[in-house]
Amino acid sequence: MLDLQPGQRLARGVARHLHELGFVSVEEFVPARGLRVDVMGLGPKGEVWVVECKSSRADFTSDAKWRGYLDWCDRYFWAVDPDFPTDMLPPESGLIMADAYGAEILRMPHEARLAPARRKVLVQKFATHAARRLLSLRDPGLGQI
């Protein structure tokens, strides 16, 4: 835990909370070339959530790609710590307060359902990513993900 970066601590707490909600999640997921989301969650009814973890004002203001993530999820959230200035976050997106040990959804965003074809491709990529990550942990000699 001590060597995790602030954003990684937030992602850990988010993953724990998603687990409590019946979701499975992966960190640092690439839904499409040029995009890398901090946490993607797959819910018990097939819902797809993207959570971007922001550890500071500078981290948020330097993120120019986040709108591109909206096309890859049913709901989009920001995860921040209690000291983050939440008034600078877009009000139409979700808000999660988090730390390394857990999280709480403070604002649920409007749902924008993915098209069925995109959902199918995304769920398959999610499963492949998760399986490769598990395999790399069990057999690091097989190479990078």
C-alpha cells in the first residue's frame, strides 16, 4: 500500500466499493486506441461504468481525454478524495468520494446505455483483459499484457 500513487489508492477504494455493489472491475483498461480509463466496472446486469480517479486539481485540469470515455460506458464517474474541490467537476457526471479502503457514491449520473454491438465488444475486451492480467500474475514469464 505504501508504494501506491494517490490515484492508485483512489482506484483501490473504488474497486472495493464496486465489489460491494456486485460489480467486477479492472484498472487501467483500454476501451479503444488512445484511451485508458482508471477503473472500468461491469455490473451484475451487464452495466458498464467508467470511473476516472483524480488526486488533485492539476490532475483534473490536465485530463483532456475524459469526454472520449463517455462513448464507452453506461455511466461515468469521477472519484476524488475528501480534499478535492468538487465544484470544478462537471455536474452531469457521477461523483465518488474515495480513499484506499473504500468509497461512496455521492452523485449518480444519468444513464446513457451503450449500443448492444458496442457492449458486446466491450465486455469481450474486458474479459480478455482481466484473464490476461490474472495469467500474468500467475505466470509472469509469459510476458506483458
